[in-house]
Amino acid sequence: MAGSFPCGTVDHGEDPETCARREIAEETGLDQPMHGILTVTWSPAGPRLGSPAINLVFDAGTVPASTPILLPEHELEAHRRAYPAEAEQLLLPSGALRLRAALRARETGTVQMLRSSGRLLTTHLRGTRCPRGPPSPTAPTPPTRPTSTSSPARATSS
């Protein structure tokens, strides 16, 4: 069974950051503030997706290992804490790609924009930098808990 990040779809009237925080709470019982977007992935419509989609991975900070995770019965069967190398083995290829990009964003302080095929589109979104910037070079990088939010890409007119 492949693992995944806490994730979900933006509800009507909800912004992506609120969605990410809500999904983490629903799937883990944690109330984590978001510290900015780490990755943006664009996926075209295809056999799996009926319409194009944009997937955002937010930085939800680091959760101490002693923090209890509460799994709602209707959401998840199990959870597992893993360091990045192990997490890559547990995730689907698309999740492993997003994890690598999210860690790169935390390291460099630069939002990563990907195409669902795995191709890096750009490493800089019009001057946007990750709010937290790169971690201190003297501090070890702890395991991260990125969260993912998907929303259909739709054009709107005024």
C-alpha cells in the first residue's frame, strides 16, 4: 500500500492555505499553521483527471516525534513517520517527486514549480520565495511534514 501526504480538495469559499490546515486536522488531529507554499504542480487533464489540476504543497513545519497523531476512522487506516529517504520509498512516484521538490524548496527558500510528468518547470515564481527561507546551515534539517492540496484549474471571468 502506497503512502501519501495529508491532502484534499479546496471547498467552495475556502482558500488553499485554509484547506491545507483543515485537511491536516481532519486526517491527523493536528492543528498546524502553514508557513507558505513549497511546491506547485500542474497536471493536465487525462485518463485519471477529468480536468487540469493544480497541486500545492505547503510547509506545515516540523512535528515533534512525541506528538500523538489521531486517525479518524473514515479518513485513514494508519500513519507512519519517516525520514525523507524512507518516505520516498513509501510514496507513489508523484508524491516522492513532490517530497523532493518540497525539501529542495525548504533548503533553498525558493518555491518549486513542477509539471505532473516530473519535469521542473521553474524554480522561481515571479520573485516568490518561501517565507521561512533556507534552514540554518548549523542546524540539522529535521524531517518535514509537507501537506498537499489539490484544486481543479478553472478560468473565471468577471
